[in-house]
Amino acid sequence: MAKNYGAVDIGGTKTLVAIFDSSGEIKEQNKFPTPQNYEDFVKELAKNVDNLSTKEIQAFCVAAPGRVDRHRGIGIRFGNLGWENVTLIEDLEQIFKAPGMLENDAKSAAYSEAKELQKKYKKVLYITVSTGIGCGYIINGIIDPKFADMEVGHMLLEHNGEFERWEDFASGKAIVNKFGKKASDITDKKDWYIISRNIAVGLINVIATLTPDIIIVGGGVGSHLDKFKDQLDERLITYENPMLTIPPIVKAKRPEEAVIYGCYELAKEKYGHSGKKT
């Protein structure tokens, strides 16, 4: 019998739950607004899983924004959600009736997207610009453990004469706060210039620190990279010097689905054919 895998992408505004077959195809999925209360989230997730026709899975992976304890399966802090120290894996194993694992959402997305490029590039940096800003760093096809817990969206950068967190002025949430609309609704090149400038000022620091061979941009804002890539490239080039080279920047293959596909890849690799961690 074919093995199925569960995947859950918890976002700051919406949550996606999907069932994959063993070949990596999505069999079915449900999406719902992420409740602000954790107990309400568990109930809503249980309802959405129950509405799926596939009842048996080999294992699952859940991706969460913010800091996670992979070993204990606990979400420590959730960025734009107020949850702290929640027992995600314990609670979700009761829902799925299968073993599960926990990963940061940006790292899950990075793992998925880097698979497409790992034969050509050794060091792949994935940046997600969505409700918040996160990143994953893949070296030789694996999530580098030295950088598994980095939260680049919380870097303090100078902005309008004050130090602010990068995601407070460059994320999708910040775009809505400044322009009164989502990135998908922005058409003015002047607005995209401001957005690209705010993204560039943080991205250049990440480039200088990690020296990636290529950068993949994903997330809700990243899915519109075509609208501001030229401006972003122009801005980054102004920072280039003999000690700092700007790598190629590309849009994610699945900018808004990279996380959920990463969950599938991680669950399948971790649990293999036995249903036990490998």
C-alpha cells in the first residue's frame, strides 16, 4: 500500500494542512485562518484533518514560525503569534494518529527549494518575505545545524533614524501597515522601490555573514519578486565591493507552497518506510 505523509504549515495569518502521497504529489489539502489562541488552533486543525478523506499516514511534519525545540517537539516562540512553549508534536500526534516532527517554517521551505539547485550550488540561502521575514541556510543539501535557529527578521537595523527589527519595516505585514494594501495589490514602481530598498538593507547583511552561492526569495511578498527584482539588484550592487559579491537571486519555484513541500520531504526522509525516525 502506498505511504502517505501529512504536512502542516502554520502561518501568522493562515494554516495549510495537506496529505502527500509517496511520490510527492498533494492528494488533498485544507486551508484555514490561524486562530490567535493555541487551544482554538488545535481544535480547528483537528476539524480540518477530520474533513480530509485520507485517514492513515506514515508520519507528518509541522512547520512553525519562530523558535522551535525539534527534539522535544515544542514551539518555543511564534513571532507574530503569541504562543509560547506549546506542545505541538504531542498534540498533533493525537490528531494524526501518527508520529511527527517539528521544523521552523523558513528552514522547511529552504530544504524544499534547495533540492532543485543542490547539484549546481553548495550554499543555498532561502529568504521568505511574508507576514514576517525568515530564512533557511542549506549547505550540501542539509539544513546547517549551526544556523538552524537564526531569526534574521529580528536583526536590528537603522531605519528612519532609529534601530528597528528588519521585519518591522520590510515584511508583508509592514507593507500593509505602510501602504494600506497587500503586496499583491501594489502596482506603483515608487512603492516597489521603497519595498526593495527596505529588503536590501537587511539582505546585504545576511549575504555578508553567510556568503551564499545563490539566494531564493519566497513567501507572499517574494512571490512578486518579478515586480521589484531589478530595483533590488540595483540596490544590492551599490553595496558590492572586492570582499563582498552579490550572488544570483531567483524566485522560489513554489513561493507560497515551499513550506508545505518541505514538510513532506522532511517527514519522508526522517521516517522512511518504517514509520520510525531514521
